[in-house]
Amino acid sequence: MKMEQATYKIPLKSLDTIYLRDQESKVRYWFYGIIMLLGLALFLPWTQNIQAKGDITTLFQEQRPQNINSPIPGKIAKWYVKEGDFVKMGDTIMQISEIKEDYLDPNLVGRTQEQVEAKKGAINFYKGKAATSSSQMQALLAAKNFKLEQLKNKIVQLNNKLNGEQAELEAVTNEFNLAKDQYDRQQKMFLEGLVSQTQLQQRNTSFQNALAKKITAENKIAQTKQELLIVEIDQNGVEQEYAEKISKAEGDRLQSLSNIASGQGEMAKLENQVTNYKIRNGMYFILAPQDGQIVQASKAGIGEILKDGERITVIVPTRVNYAVEMYVRPVDLPLVSIGQKVRFMFDGFPAIIFSGWPENSYGTFGGKVVAFEHTISANGMFRVLVAEDPTDRPWPQQLKLGTGAQGIALLKDVPVWYELWRNINGFPPDYYTLDDAAGKGSTKK
């Protein structure tokens, strides 16, 4: 018994160390310290943001993947590339051959050119014919003027002759009147027995001669007038005759000019065909429109038929100015503005994110909003385009079109307590304009 009591009186250090019966607890100090730290953390700055998912794209249409289509219907003759090959602009991708019967002639361009030359010869022939018709018209006009001048001279001569005959008729008429008067007196005297019958017969003879001269003169005048009328009729006939001849020559000239115009139109059409055939011959070789990689070939083998405009393959450009297309909710669209800063996390690139402290994040890349659409997309959101920020570190060269991206659009810096209070009450984030960033504007809500 004494032995046991002596054993209990031995001091045990482990017992005092484990239970700390004689020491004061410090848990409350740690509690108060943590509370104070949390209270101080509520006053730390917090960057409000909008988060949205997107994909890698490009701002330029010519840098996006594009289809390579067949410009004409044809048959695959030879492939010069395979899927995955990189090509330079102008490299041959495929050769096709003709399948339409209108273009099967291998010498189609030369034969069409011969038709052009033949049409040129026909046009030159009609030009010569038109020139000949013009010369013929000038000759007919000269002959007409000469003929009319002759008839005019003849008319003048007949008028002069008519004037002379009229003067002669007047003299013969005077002589006839005198002979008639003498004959009448002689006859009267014969009845009275003053003159003999022989004298009366002599006067009668003189009277008959004067009458004959008068009739002759009148006949000459009538004949001259008839000749004058015939010449005038001939003059009208010459006018009509040469008018018909000149009209016919003019018709031939106009017909030649019409044939020239028609021939020139046909020649232009043939020349157009020659040009089209030459251009079509150049379409048998399908060339790369730009530098890029050949992917998604939709045709295989040799001899497959291609339709007009049918897709052959796809080329992905190698030189791309990348951008991100992301979609934001309609409620967040008013918070997005041109030139706004955005941080990105790209798929495949590790990153450590503190959404409220972007400056302390690692592995993110900067961008700037360059455009946003004013119409809603099929997914119920608005599309926003963000380009690389030249003032930030460059985006990775390993990026490819279609790579996913997580975007964080940066808004106003506020205290942590304000951000908690805003989220609890469901208020929208604050944002600033470019003037606000320069200290010229006011914060909006």
C-alpha cells in the first residue's frame, strides 16, 4: 500500500503537456483575429466583371476557313494535294477535265478565232460594198445633173425657136390679113365688073399662098410646143429615173451598213466567246486562293463528277489575326462598350484566376471589345467581338480557330462589402465609360 502511494506522487510531464490544465486557452484570440481580418478584407478593392464563354475566330472574313468550290462542272483528272498539306497562294490543288459537249473540242479557241477572222472579212466586204454604193450614188447624181442640164439647154433652145416662129407667124398673119383684104376688094370689084376674072384669080392665089404660110407657121409653133412639152416630160422622167436609181443605190448602201453592224455584233459575240473559252481553259486547274492548310476534302479519287459551284475542300488560312466571339446575356449587354478591357482564359493554357483581382491572376490574356451585334442571336444572347489588346502581352501562337475561351469583361473597382451587398440585393454591376476611366465622367448603374 505504501508502495502504491509513493508511485502516484511521482510528477508526470506528459500528463501536464496533453491536457494543459494549468494554461489559459488562446482560441478566442484567434477568433477575434480572424474576424478582424475578414472585416478588413471587406474593404479590399474588388473588380466587378461579366463572365461569358466564347470561341476563337478572326475579324477578317478572308482569314476564316473558306470553301474551295468548282468554278465549272467537270470531272476530276488529278489531285495535287492531300488533306493536311500546307499550300501557298497560287498552288495547284486539283485538275479537272471537261464533260459538256459544247467544250469538248480541244481546238475550240482556234476554231472560234477562225470564225472571228471570217466575220471580219465579211465586214470588210460589206464596207467595200457600202463604199461602192456611195460612189455609185455620186455618179448617178452627177449623171442626173448632166442630163437635166442638157434638157434645160434644149428647153431654152425650143423656147427661142418658139419665139422666132411666133414672130414669123405674126408676120405671116399680117401678110394673110393683107392678102385677104385685097382678095375681098378684088372679088367685090369683080362682081361690079371693074376687074377681070384673071385679076381675081391672081388675088385668090396670093390669098391662098398667105393662108398656107400662116397654117405652116401655126403648125411649126404647134410642133415646137409639142417638142417643148416632150422635153419637159423627159425632164420629169429623168428626175424620176435617177431618183429610183439613187434610192436603190442608197438602199444597197444602207443594207451594207446594216450587214456591217450585224457582223460587228456577231464578231463581238464571237470574240466574247473566245475570251470566255480562254478563261474557262484556265479554270481546269483549281488554285489555292491564299496560304493555308487543306482540310475536309469532300471528293475522292479520279473521275468523280463535279457540279458547278460544288465544294471540293476547305482551306484554313495560316496567317490569322485572332479574335474572340463571345455571347453575353441581354441583361449584361448595356455594360459592354467599344474599347472595354476583357481578360481571357484559353482552352489548353493553364491559368490561375481571381475574378475580382485580375492583376493577381496568372495565365490570362488581355483583349479589347471592337464590336457587338445589335440583333440577338439564335441562342438568345448577343454576340461580342474582342480583339487582342496591343498594350497587353501577346496571345499564344498555338491558338487555333474554334478554340474555346472564357472571357471576363472588367467593370468598375468597388469594395468587397459593396459587391456582397449588391449581389445580396440583386442590383446590377456598376460600369464606367472611357471618360470615367480618365476621371471625366460619372459612374452609371
